[in-house]
Amino acid sequence: MRLDKMLAAMGIGTRSEIRKACRDNRIQVNDAIIRDPSVHIDPDQDIVKVDDEEIGFTRYVYFMLHKPAGTISSTSDSRTTVLDLIDCNVKGLYPVGRLDLDTEGLLLITNDGPLGHQLLSPKHHVEKEYIVQLKDAVTDSQLEPIRRGIRLNKEETCLPAEVRITGEKECHIIMKEGKFHEIKRMFLAIGTEVVYLKRIRMKNLILDESLKPGEYRPLTDAELNGLKESAL
Ligand code: URA
């Protein structure tokens, strides 16, 4: 891997800042000053230092974020994004999937493109579980169309979802797809409105309730291994 690519991936600076740091003799590989940022290094073996500080190479990072309402699930926007909440310079971070602006709860933030792709791929049917609070109480029989796969309009029909009543105006729903505003539109289709929505699980990954909205932590090895297990 090129030295400048490795350092840029670790958030040390832009390629041109790294070129300048090389010219200024600030970068060492295995204790030798390197003036050519394009040299190839083995990030798992070679010791890279900037201003005498060792820069460890982490290919991928994984964070569980408790997304607060009012943050946008995208990588850049004039409003506060979920990435603004993460204090990490590693390049290429993104949220795996989108929650609406007013939805709270579990969001995986990573720079692991292949894993995110696998979790979001419609063919993998990854389970997502939500707490849904409703404007009105619903009966169990009202939920039947959602269980069978509700038709939203001429073009869109949802996959069957597991849904159960958990309170006077509250349900838990387990979805295997993620159409735009899907849960809100499902409940509108049965005659009520979602007033609060919180994601509490994606596949094996359960929202850590010790995280307050806006807080995050790295995934444990067990959580990560569970996410990587094939759904097949
Ligand atoms: N369904 C919705 O309607 N909103 C979300 O944020 C997630 C699922």
C-alpha cells in the first residue's frame, strides 16, 4: 500500500499535506526518514511515524451509534449529520442504512464498504427491529395486512413483517427490507400515524441501552462477528 494512501486513510491529512510533511522530513518508516510519499509499505509490518509518533493502521472501524432525533443519516449536509457525532478521523466513514430525521436508535457507522453492502443488500433480508409509538391504539386484526405484506400503492408492496402489540399505542415490528419511510407508510395504510420510531436491533446487533441519544461506542468482537456471519 502507498504510504500517502495509508496516512490519508488514517486521517493524518490530505495527500498534498502528506507530500509536504515528507518534504519537511516529518515522516519515518522503520526509523528511516521518507521523502517520497509514493513508496509502498506493508501497513501490517512496517512502523510508520509522523513527528515521531507511531501511526497504527486500522483497516476498518465499527461504531454503534444511538442516533438522536434531528440528525441526518448522510455523510454531508448543511444540517448536523450522524458523522458529525463521531470523533474519528478515519476516512470513508458512513452510516449503514438510513433512519429518518426524527427516528432514533441503532445506527452502525463504519468504513467497511463490503460489510455495509452485505447488510443493506435486499437479497440478504437482514432483520431490523423497531419500537413504534402510534397516534391511536390498534387491534391485532388491524395489523394482519402488515403481517401478510401490505400494499402501499400501485407500485409498492412491502414484504411480510412481524408485528406485535406491546402497549396501549405501541408495537414492535421486525422488518426485512427498508423502503423510504416504510414503517410510517405501513401504519398510515392501516389508518394511524407513527408518532415515535426507534430502531433497537439490526441482525444480531442490539442497541446498547447504556448509550444515550448521541452517544456511540466501538462494536465488540462478538457483535462484529455476528454481523459478518452469512445470512444464508
Ligand atoms: N421506517 C420509517 O418509516 N422510518 C425510518 O426511519 C425507518 C424505517
